[in-house]
Amino acid sequence: MGRFVNVFALSIFRDKIALDADYKAELVRAILDMEQATPPQAKSATTAWLGDTRGFEFLFSRPEFGRLYREIAAKVLAYTEALGIDNELVEFFFQRSWATISRRGERISEHAHEQSNITFAYYLAKPAYSGGVSFNTYDHPNELARGLFSPKKASLGLIKTPSMHTWNTVQIEPDEDEIVIFPSKTLHATAANATDTPRISISADISMLLRDSRGHETMMPHFSNWRSFDGL
């Protein structure tokens, strides 16, 4: 009998970061204060508040977030180690990091973070039914025709048994305190919040730089070897 051998899988790393209630409340207040400090912005009524576009894109520099980022760094290193990377040969940098507040009906459209290597979302406040995150592809290795394994084709009856191994859009429902880590190049989007309680997440773009780039044709060499135009 024939069988499948699954290759080229996208692996999403999920784990928990357990913070005490008082510390979480402190971080929530800080993020809500950031939202209040920004003037109203012309945007779609369904677009979430994004700290990276409102002047709060370096959360890791704020002292009150230090403990959280140390926990996040440990999870990211666990993720890369699980992928088989020798973390001793790479230095990791938080490029930028921001909070997102999604109120009723608000979501984030499909996008990717092409300027970095690793991206995560940590769910600081995640009420039940407040929406999850989807991962999408337009180049699924198993598609026999473009768009074949899409929800639209399923609605037309062409795909009778949708599968995690073929679907080009897969949604997961993280819990509060959960961190989801994935390659930055991955297309992703968030579902609309269906509750009256804000969904608050923290994300970051992370770069991986080789400590020693000798012998490596690819991957980013360490910035200590770079030269600014101004220094020529």
C-alpha cells in the first residue's frame, strides 16, 4: 500500500512563558499607556494598534520588559537548537520589538518580515475566542495546480478531505502565556478579535549573525566587520 513521506515541513515552535499575575498586569498597563500616548491614526476600522508604527518599536530597551525578554531569548535559543543549529557559532539580536493591541473586530492582514530571520508572537493577554494566527503559503510543495489546496476550493467541493499536509492556510489558536516562533519569511496573519476584551501580543524581529564568517558564503557576517560609508 502506498504511503506518504512528508518533506519540507514548516515547523512552528510553541511553548509557554509563565509570568506572575502582578508582572503581567504591569506590562499590560505599560502597553495600554503606549496606546493612549499615540494620537488617533487614520486606518481601517479593522486594523489593530501596532506599536512598531507608532513609535514604540524597541520594547526590549524598556527596563520593565527586561525580565520578559530574557525569558523570550531562552525560548528562541531552544527553538534554534531544536532545528539543529549550533547556537555557539551565532549571535542573536533583537532588531526591533513591539506590542499589538487587537480590540473587537480588529486583525492584522497577511504579511511577512523579510528583513529578519526569526519572528515570534507572545500572547500577554489572550481571552478565549479572541482569535488566533494563520500561516499561509502561495507555493505549497504539494499543490498540483495553483490555489488547489485553498479554502475556496474546499467550499466548492473540490477538496473533500483538507489536511495539515496540503492546506495552504493553517490557523492555530495560541493560549495566553504562549509564545509562537517561526521563520520571519513566513506569510502570516491574525484573525479578528471576537470579544470585548483586548488581545495583547508582543512580537519581535530577530537577526542571526555569524560570530566567525570564514568559510561561509551565505548568512550575515557579524556587524563588527562592517564598514559604514561615513568611515571611508
